[in-house]
Amino acid sequence: MLKKKIREIYRLKRQLLSFREIDKLSFKIANQALKIPIWNKDFYHIFFSIQNLKEVNTEPLITILFGKDKNIIIPKADFFKCEMTHYLLTDNTIIKKNNWNIPEPENGLQVNESKLEVIFIPLLAFDTQGNRIGYGKGFYDVFLKKCPDTIKVGLSFFHAEDELINDINSKDIPLDYCITPNKIYRFN
């Protein structure tokens, strides 16, 4: 199946979820995350959810990271360059929604990609080979290319797409894991 068609299907599937279902499923995903062997690391990159797009709510996972005294790094997007910069999340970090309704850090200590050990990745869908489909802007593909040795963990409400994504290209970076409410997928 082609990325464009998969995006249409999974956008609709997410829109059919209630906010109550999203919170319940997101909590299950956070608990599933505790089962994968990533907790001996120090620097974890995670996104803040875009609520109107009904993304996985990352607040339960962020709470776990804080509870384990991990360094939490959050992105800020530059839509002109299609790149992201990354900031340490602290009690003093001011979070503000940008023009695209994405919660981002307004201030803080910038962190280089080379420090990152685990990256939690938003996605619309993924297949059984670990190929992911995002929104199509390529922000995460550009970012992940700079982090070849980092553990890449997708977060999804839905199971893997059995039919492989047909139009994967060399810019697409596959996942190492994908966590769903009821299953953990391991790739490689």
C-alpha cells in the first residue's frame, strides 16, 4: 500500500477515537514501554502530543521518565528548514504551542543529537518491517539520520500494517521498536 493511502486510513482511525479512549490507550502504551530494554540510558527524546491530531498522549511516558530521573529532551521544529532543535525539559522550561498547534519549548538548554540514546517517535502507521509513516514533512527522517546509533521507538494506537509500505525510500529510517497498547514490536 502507498503512504498516501495509509495516511488517509490512519488519520480517519485516529479521528474516530474519543479523548477518553486516547488517554486510556496512551496509559497502556506507557506501561508497555517499561517492558523494553531501554531503561539503562540517560538521554531520552520525546515529543509533546498534538491534541487536535489525536496523537498518543506522551504525558504518562514523560511522568515515567521524570520518575526514573532521566534527562528528557524535547524538540522544536523549524518549518522553513524542515529541521528540529532539541532542548532539555526542566521545571523552568516554558512550553508554548506554535502556529501549527505543536507544543514546543520556548526556552531552555539546547542538546546536541549526539547525546540522545532513545527517541520516542510519533507516527500515523507502521508495517511489520518497522517502516513508519509520519505526516510527510520528513522532520523525523532528517533528525533520525543524524542519530544512527540511537534506539528508535515508535508509539502507535494501532497494530502493524500487515501489507508492507510500497513507497519506502532511502530517506526513510526504520524503527527499532514500536509500542502499541497491547503489543510491543521489535525490529532488526
